[in-house]
Amino acid sequence: TYKTNNDAATARGRPAPYAKGAVIIILDAGTQYNARISDKGDVGLIEGLGSGAKLSSAKLLNRASSATLADMIVNYAPAEMTAEDIRKNLAGLERAGVIQIKDRDGRPMTIVHIALSRSVGLKNAPFENFGPTLDQIDTYFNITQGDAYSLYQAATLIVQEKFETRLGKIREALEK
């Protein structure tokens, strides 16, 4: 990993292999599951249990996603970064999708969080409620080709509309 390789080089008296720092890109399939129970007159026991299980799974996965983001910041944070700084960086990452921090050795580190949950408000969405319809797609391995196409389309639009310019600037900075 980034830190392991840098630490090993330092221990051997060699220059860090990643002297310009790092860019870590997190791809997140997390969505906000909506069981749409309010649209139904009477929810049976089995359907209610199924919806409850899906909602619990979605919440658990979203919590794991948030924990992963926090772990990234904490694991690479310099010693002088306070808990308040970590909370602010995490909030900034969740809000903007990109943060720039310094790693433990003072090198620049950019963390990019690309998530399906960022599909809300896409300008070039194929139809009006495109983002919310992604919540209805199970992110299991056995999804239909149509659902897979929608997920790929969403990922492409999210990167193009919300990250492409910033990723280009990051690339330019690394190439200097």
C-alpha cells in the first residue's frame, strides 16, 4: 500500500516512491434504499420482512461506507490533526466528494469519493427521477442487463458532471 511502501523506503534510507503524495479514489455503490411502503395499501408479513431486511442491509452498508471514509482520513492523518479536523474533513468529503489533506509525512493526499448517492441532481440524467430510481436497483451480482446499464450510465454521468474537471486538475498537478 501507499503508506507501507513509503515506510519501507524510508527505513532503507531510500526516497519515498510516492514523493508527490497520493490520490485515493473510493468507488461506492451506496444508495438510499426506499422501500416505497407508503405506496401500498396493505403490506403483508413476508413483504414487510423483505423490505425491512433490505432497509437494514442498506443502512448497514451505508454505515460501513461512512466508516471506510473515516478510516481513510484517520489512517493517513498527520499526528497534529485533531478529532475536530477529522470530522470537518469527513463532512467535506461527504459533501463535496473530494478533499485534499497532508499525509503523516507531510505529502499531499487527495481522497475522491465517487458514489451512486451523488446521482441526485444530475443535469444530463436520461429522465427526471433518474437518481431516485437507482435506489430500487439491487446491487447484487444477479441484476438485469437494464439495471446494470442504468448503474453504468449513472456512474458515467456522476464522473462527467461532478468529478471530471477536478480529476483533470489533480492529474495536471501530478504531472508537474
